[in-house]
Amino acid sequence: MSLNPLLISSAAGDCKIHMQSLHDFDLWLPNGVTSVLVFRDNKIPEHCSTPLQETCEERGIPFKLENLQGGEGLKDPNGWQNIIEAMGQASLDRAGRVVVMGGGSLGDAVGFAASVWHRGTPWLAIPTTLLAMVDAHIGGKTAVHQGGVKNRIGSFHLPERVIVDRSLLSTLPLEERRQGWAELIKAAWLSETPLLHQLENDADAISEDLIPSPEVLRSAMSVKVSIVNEDLHESGRREILNLGHTLAHALEMEAIRNGTFLPHGSAVSIGMVFSARLAKECGVGSDENITRLIQLLQKVGLPTNMGPLDIDPVMKALRSDKKTRGGQLRWVLPVNPGNVIVDTVESSRVRRVLENLERDS
């Protein structure tokens, strides 16, 4: 499917988001590129990067491929420093291009490394997961972990291009596709477009294979593009994109500390329901919204609650969240679809809703 690209505008350079085949890679690689360094998730079939290599060979551009194991480990100090070492070994200069072919964690880590290499090296993103297509690779936020806190170090560094080849979703297990629906449903809830109504009421909008139609995919991407164009550096409106993520990040890091794993989409799904319950606790939400959100998330098989939880470590993790201002944590509270607010909430209320969630699980 070839449509006009979505565009994110920036003084440092625009980002164009294309829904096209990887076989059109030659169209997006600028003239004058001195080298191409590709970081590919090692779960991606090798043939997926062939069009990139063939383009470079035809143009006589040095090409190097690094296979990495995706996941949150890439965002730990050893992970992202190894990425920077690979840039040095490839003698990457500022006229070179870094290409990311993978999911959200790979994009976060490599995008961050590109932002600090030579004080900013251009990069291109090829998201291979639904989560990365509708969220992680759009908007230029890059980040790595520090001191057990998720995404504590980061930068805003837009890719030149985001190339969304929907056929790549068929290379993923069903469960990985399911995880991406948390971000897609988040986009639907934040928007005032018909997307939410379509997902709730159109029997064909959510297929058994959980690969969204081109129209649904583009609609979800457009929601984030619109918000980012209003507020690139998250000084205001862009904060609403954190819906569900405040609790999600705390749960993810707590799982890592406990030697377990909680997928990002599952964490965001639980976090969105928590935020809806917290909104009701604060007098701005409703039971109707909680029910609608739960029903839609369960429609794609995502969790909406959590099992037994040690609340004290989670509360401690929440206090380290990057959205904290003056010791007060800001929450994204869904009032109604298309209407969310960002405000501080007393810790006692947060704890009370967490305790109720645990009892209801």
C-alpha cells in the first residue's frame, strides 16, 4: 500500500513516515551517504534486510549488518554502550546512516546511540513489530535505563524516515502482535477520530491474526503524528501519550528486579485500566469508561488486571518516574474518549486504587 507519507516537522529536520515495501528502500536513502550500518533484531528473517544490502551494493555504499537480541537488555548500560562500540568499529561518520530494523527497545537504544554519536547522526527506522509501528518508532523519543529506572536517560532525535512495511508483521508470533494492540487501542482512546468506534463495533476491524488493516494502522499512526506535531519535546500536550505508561514502567522494572518478564503491551494494558480507575477515584472518570476500556483490551486478549503485587516497591518505582515534578507524580487520567487530563494525584489515592486492583485480580 503506497500513500502520501505522514510528516513530523522539526527545525532539526523533518521525519517522513512511509507505508511501503522495503523493496523501495532505494527511494529513501539520500544521495551522498558514506556508509550504512544496520542494527537488526536477530529474530527477523535474514531475507528482510536483503533489499537494504542490495541498494547499498548497487550504489557502492559500504554496508554493515549487526544482529542484536531485542528486548529491554539493550537499554541497560552494557547494551547501548555495545551499540556505540559497533558504530566506532564501523567508522561511521556524520554522513553515514544508522538503520534500525526491529521493535521498540532496539529503536530506543539505537536511536539514543545515534543521537549522541558525533552529537547526532542521521538514522532510519524500520519497525518490525506493531508496537513500534504505531508508537515506539514514531516521534523521536529515544531512551535507555539507568539505576534500575526505565528510560531515565534519553533524547529527542527524529529518524529521517520511518518505513512501515505491514508484511513484516506476518513474521511475528501471534503474542507479539497482540502486545502492539495496547498502543493501538491507546491511540484510539486518545483520538477524536472514528477509530475507537470502529474497533468497538466493526466485526472486521480486529482480525483473528491480529494484523490490523492498512486503514486501521494508518489511523493509529496518524493520532501520534498529530500529537507530536503539536508538541515535539513533550512540554505540554504530548504528555497524554503516556496514558497507561506510568504504572506500566514501574511494573516492567519491578518484574525485571524479580527475575521475571512483563511484556510492554501487557503492562500498558494494565496501566490504562488502572488510569481509568484512578480517574474515577479522582472524580473525573466513570464506570462506563472503565468497562469500555476493559472490554476492548480483552477483545484482543490483553490482560486488564494483575495478580498478587508487592505494592511498596511499585510505589517506590513510581516516585522515580520521569514525569515527577517537585516530588509530585503526574498522571494521565482518561475522562472520556478523546478527552484526557494530566494532573498530580496524591500517593494515598494511588495506593488505594492499587490495593483495590490487587483484590479484584
